[in-house]
Amino acid sequence: MMAIRSSFVASIVLSCLVATCYGVTFSSLQRTLVVTASPQQGQVLKGGEDTITLTWSLNTTFPTGTDSTYHTVKFMLCYAPFSQKDRAWRRTEDNLEKDKTCQHKIVTMPYASSNNNFTWTVQKDVPTATYFVRGYVLNSHDEEVAYGQTTDSNKVNNLFQIESISGRHVSLDIASVCFSAFSVVSLFGFFFLEKRKAQASAAK
Ligand SMILES: *[C@@H]1O[C@H](CO)[C@@H](O)[C@H](O)[C@H]1NC(C)=O
Ligand SMILES: *[C@@H]1O[C@H](CO)[C@@H](O)[C@H](O)[C@H]1NC(C)=O
């Protein structure tokens, strides 16, 4: 009885370790996708205006059947190390549930081994930073099973920058808030002056 119970507990703990409870680790994923993105090394893209075209395929050096469990591919914008420095909220963790490297979803597409492309307009809410693109291959249970990315494993080559235009919006918003505050103040100022004038003429 004890033995059955402890092996039951052990199997739960084990299945937790393997997958769902602690999440899939990045280091356990094979890099089987070849992913390219249109931006040149160092190019600066503007949010809300510029586009990124992705092309991707299975790396044909892997044996046939490698992709038999592949179901979808989820592409993300990921922070380059330079833009992660001193920012714990963008940190890289091997456990993908805790990893904050890739925070902006580009698209999820059904998996196909070749002839894949997608063009995305950089969204306005993407913060100004240096990025690369990573595609996670998911199985039919939405678990990561492989990946591909536009940069090398040290994340040095083929990085590009995105310049957010939300900065511009913020200053416009501040300007309009200041302007309305100014009108309210001048309105009260006007009443105050009129009252003073009325009092002054009443005192005469
Ligand atoms: C395909 O995979 C092999 C083995 O991992 C690797 O050496 C090669 O660079 C990859 N090819 C491309 C185009 O990424
Ligand atoms: C781009 O994707 C379309 C399907 O969305 C496909 O028909 C076409 O062949 C692809 N082109 C390339 C160059 O991969």
C-alpha cells in the first residue's frame, strides 16, 4: 500500500518536473527552424509604420520525422541582451514560464516545413529597444518542442532596433492636459477679476 502510494506521488512529481508544473526549459529545445526577418543588422524601425517580413522553414539537415509533432509556430519579438541590462522585468530564464526575453507576440501560424512567410506591421505599443525574432514550435498541447531565431545563440548578430512613437503621443497628451488645466485656471481667474471689479465698483 505504502509502495503504491509513494510511487503514485513520485509519478506526479516526475510528470511535474517533465512538463507542466515547472514549465519547459529553453535549453531542452532543439533549434530546428531556420528563421529570417527582413530588417538589416542595426536597422531602426518605427512603431506603427514599418513592417517586418518573416520567412521560416524546417532546417533540412534534421532527419525526416523530426517535425511529426509540430503543430503551430508562435513568433515573438525578443529583447537583445543590451536592452535587458538592469531590467529584471525582461530577464532571461531557462524556464519558459518565467522567461521574460520574448514579450511581444507577432503571430501564431500553423506549422508547415517550407514556403512560410508573414509580414507584420510593428505595433505602436512595442517599447523602444533592440530586438531579434524567435519562433517557438508548439505541439498540439501548446507545449514548446523546438525553436528558431534570427540571431545566433549569443544574441549578437542580426539585431535590429524599434523606435516607439508612444513617446510622441505621451508628450502630446501632456501638452493637452496642460492646455486644459490652463483654460480652467484662466476661467477661474476671469471670474475672480470680474468679482473684484464688481466689489470695487460697489464700494465706490
Ligand atoms: C541546420 O542545422 C545544423 C545542425 O544544427 C546547423 O549546423 C546549421 O547551421 C543549420 N542551418 C541553418 C541554415 O540554420
Ligand atoms: C509566402 O506565403 C504564401 C502563403 O501564405 C505562399 O503561398 C508563398 O509561396 C510564400 N512565399 C515564399 C517565398 O515563401
